Amino acid sequence: MGESRQELLAWLNGLLQLNITKVEQCGTGAAFCQIYDSVFLDLPMSRVRFNATSEYQYLENFKILSNTFRKHHVDRTPPVEQLVKCKMQDNLEFLQWSKRYWDQYYPGGDYDAVARRKGAGPGAAPAMPPPARAAPTNTGARRPVGGAAAAPRTTSRQTGSGGPASAALQQKNTELVETVQGLERERDFYFSKLRDIELLIQQAMEADPVLEEDEGSLLKQIQTILYSTEEGFEIPAEAEGEVAGEEETF
């Protein structure tokens, strides 16, 4: 099960010190380049176009990424033709895969994303273009943030003024997201085991109906434990409907 869009964007912005608001914006290739730069630390980030506005420029960014994949023998080829169309689903799937790769191979330590970009001043986040690739007739309003257009210089000053506090909040948010993800994985892990036990008991009782009526049998006692609830707990109406549907199936 992959992370949600909100979780991925929180991780991405925290890692790269950006202000990406939609997964589709990753279709420019710039963010993907810097994700893998944080792992390998050898991408030519000065050549990556964070202000790309045309598909040709997107392809140049992905060319840098593809060369890096070949250099480091990454066992997947970026689906460039799909990603540059800036469709949400394609970019979400590749971002989820990239997050898993990053979790496995990130070398640890602090990654100074702004310094690696080289073109921005301290604490500055370069503007990411919107996913729509319209003709750049008005380049001064490429990145609307919260409904208002902002030029790169203004964005740099605003980001720099609250840099340390913003970075600390983003780091804390990333840690909380990772904690929630760990708890969800642990919950799903144990739930699947309990579900397997429940199915085995039901199959045994179907094969031998006597077990269903024997309250003292081991299987009946285990089933009682599985279906027990804490005092005062009430099953939600939707869940009751699901349970009833499952009982009719067996």
C-alpha cells in the first residue's frame, strides 16, 4: 500500500525545501532529479530546470534522471512519456516508487537541498511550474500559490524570513507521517493474521458442523476471543452491515 498524495507531498517538500502543491507538478522532472540526488549526491543539479514550462524542458530534466539511473544501475526505467504529460496517476505511482527507493537507499545525514540546487540563495525555494503546459505568454505568473502569482525573488525573501522555523515544522511533520505509516503497516500486518485465523476456523466448522455447536471446543473458544469487544464498544452501523454480508457469504 503506497502513501497518499498528501503524505508524499509533505515528505517531498520537507526533503527538497520546495512548495509543491500537486503531484502533477512532478511531471517537470525537476523534483524527481533532486530526490535521486539526495540518494546519490552526483546529479548535475545546476543543469536541472526547476522553472521549466515546456515539454522539451521537461524531457531535458528526465534525460538527466535517466542517465543517473543507468549510471547507478537502478532496475527501473522512468516512464518519461507518461510523466511529462503531468497526469496525476502516472506521477503518483512513480513518486510512490521513488519514495520506497529513497527509504531503502538514502545514505542518511542532512541533505542541503537548497545548496545543491546552486541557483537559489540561502533558504530559497525555486518556483515549480503548474502542470498545465500552456504557451508561456506571461512568464511573470507561472506559479500561483494560494491563488496569487509570486515572482521568484519575492518567494525567496518570504521563504528565507521563516526558514529555520519552517524547516523544523516540515521535519516534524515528516516524522509524524512516518510514525503514522509505521502504525498503519503494523495494524494491517496483525489484522491480516487474525483474518487468516478466522477463515481457518470458519472452514473447519463448515467441514464439521458439530464444532459450531460445541461451546467447549478449542476452535469455538478461539472464535469467541476473535469476536469479543471491550465493554462499551459499539460496532458502527456501516461495519455491522459488512459483518452481516460476510456471514451470509459463508
